[in-house]
Amino acid sequence: MKAILCGPDEDGLADALADEGVELARIEGVVTRPALEDAGIVEAELVVLTDVAEATAIPLAKELNPDVRVVVYANQSLPEFAKGQADLAVDPKLLSASVVAEELV
């Protein structure tokens, strides 16, 4: 499985996904269309967003790859415009990175 992790990884989700055999690209900082394209969005099956301040990445990812699953793994709530486009939102306080990675794969 190919995935893109957007944002910081304070909870160790990148390592947990790698442990599950996921091929992972990372985008740190501002998530732009070129950054998503460089990370391989067209082939990606999953985008994980860990910074809700970058919620504009959700419609961008869906525009570039309508079949991609978008998961938000963050403590904060998504802005209204992005709530309907994310496939799943998980609070790291409720589920550990290893559990989330196992379920996503």
C-alpha cells in the first residue's frame, strides 16, 4: 500500500504504518498540489493528515485522486469545509498509532 503522511508525526504513525508494510511518503510543512504530486498522490491509496491547519489538503488530494482514502489523525477538529471530504477522523488520545495503522492496512 502506498500512503502519504502530511504534517508532523508526534504520535509515531509513520513508524507504525511502516511496520505494517506501507510505502510512505512524507510532506512536512504546507501541503500544496505540487507537494502532493511529488509525493505520488495519483498512485496513493491513503492520505493521512496530522495537522488540521492543512485541511485544504483534503479537497486537493481528492481532486487529484478521487479514490484515495483520507484519514485525519489529530487532536483538533476539522474545519467544516473539510469534514464531509475526510473518510475518517481519529483522535490520537483515543487510539494509538499502532492500532490505527493496523486498521488502515
